[in-house]
Amino acid sequence: MTKSYKEWLDLDVDQIEPIELSGQRKMNLKQTVLKKQATRKRMPKWVRHIAAAAIIGISMVTTVSIAFPTFASQIPFMKNIASYFDNKNTMLENFDSYATEIGQVHSSNGLSMMIENAVYDGTSLTISFALETDKDLGDSPFIEGDFMDIKGAVGGGGSSRLEKISDNKYVGLANTTPYFDKEAPDELEVTWKPEAFLNVNNDTKVEGDWAFNFKVSKLAGELQLVNETVSNYDVTARFTALEKNDMSTVINFDYEANPEVIKKWPEVTVQFDELRDNLGNTYVVNGNGASSRDGGISYKSSATVQAINPTATSITFVPVIYFSLGSGKGSELKEMDPVTIPLN
């Protein structure tokens, strides 16, 4: 492992300014850092540096593509992968019911990777995948290489989770939110080429040649235009539309900060952790990141929750503003006024 990569893993969190956050806010803020990209189609610099620094050498690679039905029948755990995560993410309760079956398997250097299913809700793409390998990659392997590439996207960001479920068997979920110059397409063409899988505890790495290409159509649904605005602390958030389908509801919004605020706080983020409907049901929110075209003054963003109860007539949530000077330099958190959106 190279020095720069070790420095990243050995980061002294005690040097980072503390701020009181709930567990869900920590997760959402992490996703925002991973996803929040400008409109250039590039991964964050630190991700590129880690990926480059962690490549130790070039090994002989042998790749085999295997028919999905045969492979999956031999390895039963590679079915209904999302069910392994149900207790951690309510968004996945009906994942398999609405997902497009991908069923692509590639094997290289003793590691077989399968992409099982994918769901595109019109904003974000979620993929279930699995690994079987002859090496122990630890409890949560690190995936090296460029993240998913979406044809026509001008930028985007995402995150992935890969967890060990038994000896040398792993299940994963990957999520990406692509950004387009124009309206998002009804179908995504996806390319994903992981370069290696790394055990961060002992530097064990499997390099190989896995290449997936597939298309996923948008779930059928309806668009509800809304017009709700809230302004606090010289930051304004406008909630513009709801995209509703049988699996999820996507809340589209934009926000902007007064230039004087940006002078003090170069990084300003608006998001929310949960919402309630008028029936008292609570929904966990998954942030989809944000994109800016004016140097961080204004952003377009969205958040996704599981499908709202069809008998509910409104949803209410409290947006939160994260003010930051940058990693370890200082931060503040402020709650905005509650927002209520009537439902059609």
C-alpha cells in the first residue's frame, strides 16, 4: 500500500471539528460528500488519487463470462441480494418487485462478480451485485477503479456498500445519481468496470477485468409540480416537484446561499433526514447529492424516500443547513422552518 493511501486510511478523526449529528445525518452527509459533484464528468480528486496510489502492479488477467442462469443456480446466495439489506434500508422493501433483471456475471483471477438487478426511478440508479472469491477480502472490501459511467451524463456521483455474508462471499448495493444537461432520459445505458477489490485491513487485493454494460428503463410514475419555498440564515430552498412511482418518491429541490454567506462558509449543503405524512408515518430520506454550475452559490438536488402511503394527503419535513469551512476547519448546523407539501 502506498504512503498516500495509508495516510487516508490512518486519518486522525480527532483533528476533525466535532458536530452533533444523528446517525442518519452522518450517513446522509457522507453520501453528499461522495455525490456532490460539479457538472464535469469526473470523480473527486481524492478518489482518483486513492485509486491511482493503491495500484501496486500489473498482473496476468484471465476473464470468463458465464451464463447467468447456470452460475446463479450453482450459487444460491446470489439471488434476492437486496433482501440482505432490508433491515438497514426501508427503500429496499420492494426492490426486487420493481427491478430490472440484469443477470450478468464475469469471472477474472478467481473472483466472480454478478450484477443481479437494477432500479432506475428517474433520478437515481440502484444496483444489487455479489462477489465470490477464493481470497478473504475482509468484512467490507474497497472497490477500486472508476465508478459507473452513464451514457450522456455530464457528471454525477454515487456510493457503494459491499458486505461479507460468509466465507469469501459478498453482497453489495451501488447507487449513482447522474446529472444531465437536459431532462433525464427514460432509459439509462450503464457501463461499470471495476479494476480491483481490496481488503483494507491487510492489503490483499484481487485485480482483474470485469466489464458490465446494460440498460435500465425508468419506473413508470407520475410527476407532481410543487412550489414551496423556505428561507433561513440567508439560505433559500425551493421544492419544485415530486416524482412518484410504486417503489419510491423523489423530492426535487434547489437551494442557494447569499454570496456573503459563501465568503464565510465556502461549503453550504441543504438536506433532510426524514419526513412524516399527515397519517403519522415516518420515512427515512436518502439524499441524492447535488450539482452546481456557479461555484457553489446555488445547487440542484433531490432526495428519495420509499413510496408514500397512497391515502396520505401531505408530507412534512425540516430541511437542515450544513455550513462548512472544509474538512477539519469548522462547521455549523442549522435547522430551517418546517416544509409541508400537499399531495395530489
